[in-house]
Amino acid sequence: MSDDQAAAMGRLKDKAPQAAELLRQLANANRLLILCHIAAEERSVGQLEADLGIKQPALSQQLAELRQYGLVKTRRQSRSIYYSIADDRAQAVMGMLYEIFCGDGEAIAARAQHPAGASVRTADASARPRGDAAQFARVTPVARR
């Protein structure tokens, strides 16, 4: 194992408990729904209850857990409390989950086919086809440092 690989393994071991806790928080369907719903924009408790169909006591319990772990933040406006995502890691995971489960799947398939460290470049805007014509990308390996 090279020094770089050993250092990466050390970072992985240090961060594994944090990753496991984040995944534990996301493993509850109601918390996942809440985070998905507030990933796009902040919502009040009343909006969350109406939109998600989660009754207020259960909603409050899940929001308290998300707050305790620092995944959501609150903002008070008059008598309403608004929730939004507070953790960039959770925001990134929610984006990826949305892409996988709610998106069209093309971006995930493209990512799976391109190796890590490769960049996808498209032709400049003036050369792009118009209308519904297919657009192709050139995959170029990125030099590793």
C-alpha cells in the first residue's frame, strides 16, 4: 500500500462513524421524505404536515431528531417555524437520491459508465445541434496529481 493509499485509508477509518450516523439518520422513511421535501426550499411544519401526510406528533419527533443531529436548521417567522437543510453532506446525498429515484436515470447511467477521474466535455454552444438532435460528449481522462 502506498503512502497516499495509507493516508486515504486513515481518513476513511476516521470518517466512517460519521458516515454511518448520517446513513442511520437517512434510513428512516419519514426523515428521508422530510429531507427530500426541504432540499429544494424551506418549509413550515404546517406545509410539511399537509404535503407529506405525516401527523404533527410524528413529524415533530422526526424533525427533533434531524435537528439534534444538525441536519436541519430552523427559522422563525411570526408564529411559524421553517425548516431547511443545514448540512452540505445531507444536501448532496439528497440530490443524489433524488437523481437516482426521482430523476430520469440518464445521469446516473452516464456516471456509472464513466470511470472516476474522467471529465465529460461537450462541444461549444455554437456547434451544438438544435432541437431534439442527440448531443454527444467526449470523455477525457483527467491527469491525477
